[in-house]
Amino acid sequence: MSVIAAAPAGAANGTRGASLPFVARYSGERLAVGAAAAAVAMLPIAVPQGAANLAPNDLGLALAIGACLFWVGTIGFRCRFPYTIPLALGLLGGTAGALVGPVPVTGLTALIQDVWLIAWCWTVVNVGRSPRNLGILLRTWAYSGICWAILAFVGLATGSTLLTGQVTRQGSRVQITLDDPSYAANYFFISFMIIWATQRPRRRGVRLAAYALLVAGIATTGSNSGLVGLTVGVVIATTLGTYRRFGVVPAITTLAFILVVSSVAGSTISLQSIQAKAHDSQFAFVRDGIGRSPQSAGQRQMLLHESIQLYERGNPLGEGPVSTKPRLRK
């Protein structure tokens, strides 16, 4: 879906924006790209949280959205709004569920938060409309991801919980400023894949060091899902890369080889033994990561069982967002 943004007077008949000085149009674009890049770099700053989970990174999103609107209003161009139909259906369904659910006010607040994220999504889409602008945003993510990983290790070296985000309930697991170790692991994983896709930094040695840094960062979070995501992502990217370079047959061969090696390794290596050793490891992040795998699996099974029960007891319209805990308390 796309619409033509309102253009200033004199911009009709195929000369939209032509009457404006080049400097003004260029400045508006630079402002939008710069604000969006700053927001990308600020994404991990999710603490401290205020009312309705507002956090410092929301300020970056607000500035980016405002700068994009200013740019669009200055020159007028065809805006793109992807995912409009599925998002509208999802929001309508969520609204209906929230209104009949146990926490309608909180549910509607969650939907407003979704709308806020949709606005950020559309901002990125329209700011990154050209290869140059999109490249700036991706490079910003790549380099800022490296910086956040460095800060995490600086925090570990200095014992600064402000940088590592370590809290008592999570043990030694690093979460930087994302309020959850799994969020931090996902952020490092996405940064890893963006670096791979963009080949930034350009120097191979620096890039390999960045890969190692981010993998180590994922390990410090103790997130098993992060490690699984990294493994799956590397396998898929390797297969697709082989396909693009050499064709279908080499790609299938590569994938088959990986699957065979994984199958052999899975049948010969005892995961329970590894988990037992990790549980007794002298390194806290190993104990709080791989060492807690059986406990994590048990928690996921319990969540699945509870989710099925809630689904069976729910009404056709659903119960709305953030209604799980109130329903479990009944």
C-alpha cells in the first residue's frame, strides 16, 4: 500500500519538490536519515522503564518518526506502508479481545504500543527507500551492535552492572540495557547477521573479530534460544550463500552435509552429560546458561500446558493482550 504525501504548493504536475531549493530538500532527507540512524543505535536502551513501558529508546523513535514526517511534508513523495492489511486485522482482533477480556484498559494500552512500533516500522521503510539511505541504517546497526558488545565486556571486566545489566534474579547473565538476557542475545544475533549481510566492517580481520565478539556476547547472556538461533541462522545463510555463488546442486549438497554431520554429532554426543558438566562449571555464565537447560525445558513445557488450558477456556473473540497472568490467577 502506498499514498502520495501532501506536497507543498507548486509541486503538482510532475514537478513535486522541484520548486524547493535543493539544499532544503537535501537537509530534510539528511535530518530524517540521521534521526533514524540515531534511533537504530539507541534501540538497546530499554531501561529504565516508565509508565506504559516507555523507555529512553522511545525518544529516539519519536525523533525519527517526527523527522520522517517533516521530510515527507517538505517535499512530498510516494510513501509506502507495508503489512497494512494483516496489521489492521491483527489490531482489530486485538481490540475486540481486549474489550471483552479481563483487562481492557491494559489491553488497549498494549495495542497503542503496537501502533507505535508500526509507525517506527513505516519510518524505517520510507527513510530507507534508497540503497544509500538503507545502507546507512544497516551500517549503523552493524557498528552500534559491535559497540554494545564491547560495552558489555567492559562492564564484565570492571564489574559495572550498569553496562552488563546483570540483576540478581538472572544470576550472572548479561542483558546490557535490554531488560532481559534473551533480548540481548537476539540483538547480538541480529547484529551478527547484519554484519555478515553488509560485509561491514570492510576489513576481513576486523569483521572476523566482530563475529567472535558477538558470539561471545551471546554466550554471556546464557540464552539457549540465542545459541539455537545463531546456529540455525548460520546454517541458512551458508546454504543461501552457496546457492547464490554456485547454484542449486552445491547448495543442496552443503545443506545435506551439515544435516548429516549434525545428526552424527547428535547421536554420539550426550547433551545430558554436557548439561550436567555445565551445571557444575566454575564459570557462572556457563552454569546460568547451558547448565540451566533442563530447567528451561521444564518451564517451556509448563507454559505450553498453561497456554493450551487458557485457549480452551477462552471465548471466540479472545481475551486481549496482556491477559495471560490475570487469567492464570483466577
